Amino acid sequence: AITKIMPIHSHLKQAIRYALNPGKTENGQYTYSLNCRGDDPAKIHKAMIATQKRFGKYKTDRRDVQAHHIIQSFAPGEVTPELACKIATEFVNRYLGEKYEAVVGIHTDQGPLHAHIVFNAVSCADGKKSESTPKEYFEKIRGLSAELVEKYGLSVIPKPSEDTA
């Protein structure tokens, strides 16, 4: 698999709705939520905003990061939706644990299977803000994703700049 992460400065509700879209996740069959109840995007959005407000970190400034969006794409034909969901679920549990609210949606509607992971930038456990630095990406996010796909016998897709061929 290959991963990428993007900050969400606004439109958090839309990002959650997109990740959990029933038309992309086979009617919600391939979705998961961590530290938030249910599968209703509006309620999950309200819970994430409530966490930000509880810790005094809710801001409407579009420069402020509300959440992070990770996309984990798998090699074409290499993974089933069930396995992709298992890997993405294990990823969020290990990476975010008890600290952050997150949703996962495995999109099966087009192209290679891929997971959309949206997680609150503010911890629901202690109010600390998640940092998305290059070091965090390469050491934790990308490293953990590579570890998991290798654990399940899948390939790590190199980025074009890493491809020596």
C-alpha cells in the first residue's frame, strides 16, 4: 500500500461524509469508527467539534487544522475489501489508540481499493493536538502502514521518486 496525509482546515463534516459514503463502502459494510459512536457523519462531526471545544481548541480560522485525512491505497487486485478494512482498522487502532476520534471507509467503487481515514486533530483523551510533520509521516504513518501490509503478505507501493527502475 501507499499512504498520503492531508490536513483538513474546513469542511470536516464533508470529509467524514465522504469517507463513510454508503455508495463507496458497499452500504457501509466496510466502515469503522474509533472513539466515536455510530455511523452517522453528522453526529460524528458534532462529537469531534465537541472535543475541540471541550479543550478550548476549536477555531474557525481556515489556517487552523481541524482534522487529518489519510488515504491508504492498495495495489490493484491484491486485496479484498475485508482485508483492506482489517488493515485500515488495525492501523487506526495502533496509530491513534484511545486518544483520537476517527472514521475509516474502504472505497470499493472505483480504481484500486483504498481506505479513507479521517481523524480529529485534537485528542479526546487529553486535548493535545496531533502534529503532521514529515518525520511523523515517514516514521509513524508510512512505517506502520508498510509494517501492516507486509504482515498480511501485501506489497508496499513505492512512490515514483523511490522507484529505481
